[in-house]
Amino acid sequence: MDSTTPPSSEGVGRHKRRSKKRQQTQPDRKPFQERIGVSVRLSDPKTRHRQEAAPSSKRKQRRSSTKAKNQGEMSLPASSQLANRFRLMVVGGVLLVGGLGLGLNLFKLQIIQGQELGERAQQQQKVAPPAPIPRRPITDRNGNLLAIDRPVYTLYAHPQMFKKPAAQIADQLGRILDRPAGELEGLFKSGDTGIRVADFLAQEVGDRIATESIDGLELIQNFTRLYPQQDVAAEIVGYIDVDKQAQAGVEYSQQNLLERSVPEEDLEETSDEEKTPQATDSLQPVDDLHLQVTIDTRLQRAVRSALKQQMEQYRAPRGTVMVMDARDGSLLSLVSEPSYDPNKYYNFDLARFKNWALTDIYEPGSTFKPITVAIALEAGAVQPNSVFNDEGLVYVDEWPIANADYEYAGGRGSLTLTEIVQYSSNVGMVHVAAQMQPEVFYSWLERLGLGQPVGIDLPFAVPSQIKSQVEFTASPVNSATTAFGQGFALTPLQLLQLHGTLANGGKLVTPHVVRGLYNTAGEAFWQPELPLPRQVFSSKTTKTVLAMMEEAVVDGTGKAAQISGYRIAGKTGTAQKSDGYGYSDYAKVVSFVGIFPAEAPRYVVLAVVDEPDGGSGGAVAAPIVKLVIDALIAIEGIPPSQVERTQN
């Protein structure tokens, strides 16, 4: 068929059918083109036929190209294949080495340095550092300051931040600190930052430095404890050390009352879920409360002076004096010598921090005799007018017991109970104790609290020591020696407490030094709940014993405590010290206890002097009590006695 011959109808029909089929399967182009806004030139049917046939040809070309490529790769030389494998091995090796390095570094960070890095992270994550909060002040019963926190500064230098020459800053700072400029300049050369220049700078010094506005100097504010009265009340107050730890006195025992707490709303959360005070209010007191103690600073000064005077005269190594209000057990004065200045505690020997009036026990000697008489009277074993024979020397269970003056005075013969106390007869007290069964005597000692702690609110107090009941009742010599204050041991504080029962009508009260927490208006915020006074003697018994003790001051061993116009009851004591094997011929403890005023007893004063060079309780300790009572009369305005002394 030539090119001019028209196609047959059959061929045309097939062509038309194929065209119709394509039209049915293809989407309508024109509406789509119109929708997307594209203008396309339409070609004739032959052109469209070639275009439609193109995709099939391209697929065939791609398959042929891929096949040829694969065949080409398979036909690559062996050297090229080795090169490819080498490159893969190098890449894999680099990845392996890198992974091992990362693993080793992770081990180092997590295992070796984990704890150190964790601590550093915690320090860096804290929102606010713990801010110092001042402790509450301590005052005496009249509001006089005994302890208070004061702001101080620590000065740091950061030379790398200096904007002036170091020599100029050293000269400027040296004039404020009163230190050589050359010394400070040399200090600045010791580092780039964080150089501690000075500690405990006073407020006014810190203010002067801050006013200079010197770049590179940093002032860190803190608090330090100040004791304005110095050594006057050191035994009661105690001290805070450089680490801000309480070490003695009420600073130690009343820590929970002296440390201020921060209200919940004034705390910030830190990253480690701790709470710290907000920096904006960190230096402001949370309340205006102060701890008030029962001590009278005026009396305390007078007591210390009187004790020092006698200790120096008799070259005694130590002594103690206490004054107690017998009505409630509050201590108006407590002095132990030698003492210390709590502002400079680091300059003193550790032994001075021990308040031996309540930490050391001793055998009280004759100052215990009035207590024995009260026990015997209360037990019905003797009567106020009972008479006993004083032989001067007796043997009890083969043990010799003699009066202190037996060598030159001998026996005194018949003595009333009052005269036994008045002349401090040991032999007379042996006969008094013999009127009681040992079990009865021992039960009274237990009832008075011997062998138990006193319960004072000062730290480190120790209980007294007494034999067990089995041992005590095993031999009559134990009752005999206990009757005149030997064979057992107690603290000076407990002896003061026992004599308080004679002054207040027979009640055992708890000695204490804390009055409570008070605000600046003098209103009580908190007060301690003390044990209720316990009745141990009848008021009749105590009045009888007081009358005997008054005779000891009027015309007995306590004459040195007399004060014209005032009635004083008292008792001397001179006890030998145990040396571990027996009693020393030279070492002794002398004492005197006074109750004043005798007609209306309120105050109990006890003076104890350890190992004086000569002298007795009447010569060494009684004059101390006299001076203390003189001070009490002046401070409290006590008028002279108006009631005549009862004669016995």
C-alpha cells in the first residue's frame, strides 16, 4: 500500500476505537489545566501518539542502563574491589575507635568522677545559699544583755577585677584596716581571686570599706556572738565557738530556744529540694524574742569579787558560790572560779569551761548535819530537846570517829540537839543517827534525791553518789559517817537544793536558771514547766532546824557570817578529801551555807572553797557568805530584822 492510498475502513475503525479508548481512560485535561491556571498548546493526534509512547521507551532504556551498570560493576578489576573494601574498613575502624573513646569518657565521668561532679552540680544548682540568721539574745532577770549576735564582715580580694593599681588599693585599704600597705600589696600578689584579707571586721569598718566602692573587694556579712559582760556570767551563759557550735551554759542546753526558725513562707526551694532563707531577708531577725535567765548581774559581780578575795587570801585553786531563791528554786547567782571570758574562750584552759558546782561531786562534811537532824526529827527518832553525850571520840564497828577539835578540846559532855549543831559535834551526830534504823535513814536519803540528778537546766550536771542499800545497811559505820556528811558525795548544787527545803518549809524545789522567752515589751512568750515542789519535811521540823542553825551563827562555828541588825541561819563545813585509799591529812574542802533572813527565810547562799591553804569553813567560807548577803540587802532593799531571835 503506497502512501497515497487511504487507509481501509477497517484500519480506520481500529484507530478510532483505540482513540476512543484513550479518551475514556485519560482524565479531562482542560478542566484541570484551567483549575491550575496553566496554558498548554495542544498537538495533533500523531504528536500525542508519540508522546504517549515515550514512557514505555524510557522504561526500557532505564532497565537496559541498570543492567549494563550491574554488568559493569561485576566486570570491575580486583584492585578496585579491594580499594572499596579498604575504605569500608577504615570508616568502620574510625567509628569503632570513636565509640570506644566515648565509652571510656562516659566511664570516667560516671564512675570515677561521678561523686565529685555531682557535688559540684548540686552547689551550682542551689537557688540561694543558706543565709545566716542571728541567735536570740540572752539577758539577765533585769534585762541586761549577756549575749547577742552582732554583724561582722569577712573581706575578700579579687585582684583580677581591680580597676586601680594594686598599690593604690593597698594604700587605700591599709588606712581603714590599720595595716601596712606593703603587707596588703604582697597579699594581693598571692593569687588572682578569693584572697581572704581580714575576718570579723566590725560593722563600722565594713561600712567604711563599702563606702569606698573599690572594684575587686568583696565583703561577706555574717554574725558573731558578743558577750558584753565578759566573765561575769560565763558559768551560766557559756559560749559559741568559731564553728558556731554551742559548747557550754545555756548556749548549749537551750539551743532550741536560742536558734531562730524561718517561717515557711520565707523559704525558697533549691534544685535539690532543700529549703533556704531568701537572700532579701536573710539578715533580718525573724522575731524580737530573747532568752531571759534568773541571774542578777549586779549580784553576780559582788559574788565573784567576794569569792576571789578569799581564794587569793588562802591560795585556793578553785571555789564556787550560789544564791538561790528558796521559794521556786531560781538561781540569782552562780559563780565558779577561776572563770573565763567567753569572747576569748580560745585563750583559756579547757578545765575552766567546766562548771564544777554541778559537774564535780564532793563529800559535804558538816554542812549536811542540819539535814540529818531534820531527818531524825521527821522520823520521830529524836526530839528538839534530846540530849546526847559527846565523848569526843567513839568507835563504830571498830572504826574511830572523833570531833575536829578533839585533840585540843576533848569531849564536850552532854549536848542538846541544838548544841550539837552549834558546835558541829561529829560524835553527837553519830549518836543521833544511831537512833534510826539504817533502813529508815537510807530511805530518807533516797527520798531527798541522793543518787539522782538534780534536774537543773544547765548542761553536764552529774548525780550524787551513795552506797547501795545492801552496802549501806551492812555496817553501822555507814550511817555514822553519813550523819556528819562523809561516806557519800554530791554536787554543791544538790547541797544547795537540800538546804532550800529548810528555808521554804520543807519543799524540794528544782534549781534552775531559765525564766523563759520574752519579747521587747517584757511579755512572756514561753516559760519552762518546772516539776512541782515536793513536800519532804514539815514546816514545824524546818523551823526547829533553822533555829538551831541560827545559834551556830550567833554563838557557834559560823560567827564570821554575822551582820548587825539581821538574822542569819547557817552551818559550817570542813571535810577531808578522799585520796582513793582513805582520807587526806591535808587536802580538804571548806564550806558555809547561810539562810537569810532567818525570821522569814527566802535566800539560800552556799560557798565552797577547794583545798585552801589553812583555815576552816568558818574562817574561809563564812566571810564570803557574809559579803554576799550584804550585797543582797543592798540590791533587794531588805530592811533590818524586826523580830527578836528565838532563844532555845
